[in-house]
Amino acid sequence: MSIVLYVQENTRGFTEKIRMLLQETGMKYEEVAIDMETAKSWAKSGKINFPNLPVLEMDGVKIEHADAILEHLADVADQKKLGQGGNKYCGEPQERPVIRGLACMVRPDLDPFDLRFILVLSSLSAATRRSHRIPARDAYDPPTQVKDFQNEVQTYKGKTSAPPTAPESIERWFEYFQSILERNDDGDVKTDEFLYGKHLTFADIALFEAVNAVINVHGLKAIRAFPKLKEFHDKVAYRARIERHIATRPEAF
């Protein structure tokens, strides 16, 4: 199995959760950094569909968008039984739709490219929209379109570019995640608690990476008021392969 991960150079971005899942499962891969001009030229030539990164190439087939890549890799890992102790990264079959929904609320199917498209359309005059048969402005209202954790707190921009509303956003979202983890707690100290079910899934990896990024940017104080979420974060952080990845990765966001 040949795996190549094309990423934006000098950044973690939305690729980091993919790296973590690849490390967790032990799948070998090659990482190739390219600039956005190259991505644009690839999209123009048809090598990829859109000028967005990351892109995963597996056995010659290219898969686009971080969320689709993450779920596909989880599926491959389950097919190959790569989970330690019988872990299933997609959860049980009946759990998968819920797990997918949880992963999407950490960061859904919306890229900055899509947001720019929304912003351009929302700025058009009524006459221009009518002449080109473009739907009304409220169909492209950005505040109603971007409602996920990572696009709101913007940790992917690094330590110097956090929005002023980030602390309030983090607290609100951490309350959601804390409540979800508490509801999934069966009260048995011998079992681990994840977002849904009894397996470490691709949704858990997505949440862990997002919370870890918040801690990197805003410090441990951001999570102290959420003991169940901190317990979850620390438990995943100390999984051997993920711990090794975090210890050896570059500092760049």
C-alpha cells in the first residue's frame, strides 16, 4: 500500500489530525510539501479537483479534503485490523453516522476557499445577483455557514493571530465537548471514555488534535475548568505513537 500525503509547506493546519491518525495506526506514508501555486496548477491541469490541501494519494487514487481523508484512513485501518486491542477507528457499524457528525462539528466540510467564495457572493449587489440568477444574499451569510470549533477559534493561524473572541469561543465549545464525554461515561473506571461508544475513533482524533492545538496556543489554563475533557486529552496524548509524534513534530502551525 502506497500512501503519499500532499500538504501545505511549513504548516500543521488541518493536516495534523491526519498525521496523528497515520501515526496511531502505524501506517507508513510519505509527506510531500507543496505551495499553493502548485496546488492551483494541479487543479487547473486536472491532477486534483480543487486547489486545496491536504490531498491523500493512496495506490494512485487521490482523496481530497481533510475530513474525507481522515475517515477513509480510519476505514482502511479497520479493514487491516490495525487497532490495538481490537480498537475500531470507525467504531461499530451502527455508530459511524454519529461519529462522522461529531468529527464534522470539530471541523466540518468547509475550507477557507469555500468561505472566500461565500464572502464574494454575499458582497454582490442585488442587481448583479438577479442578472446572473444567483440566490439571495442570506443564502451565503457567513455567520450561518461557519459554525464549527476550529474555524471559530482559528488555532491554525498560530499563536500571534488568534481572534479576540477566541477565549469565549473556546469556553463555549469546551462545555459542549465536556458534556458529550460525560454522557458517554459508563461509570466503569476500568474502561476508557471517548466521544461515542467504546472505541478511539477518527472523531476522537479530530477532537484531540483541536484541543491540543488550543493548549499549544492558549496554554493549559484554557482546559483547567473542564476535567473530563482534560482527562480525555491526556489519555490520547499518552498513547505511545501519538506521544512520539507530538514530541518530534516541528513547532510551526
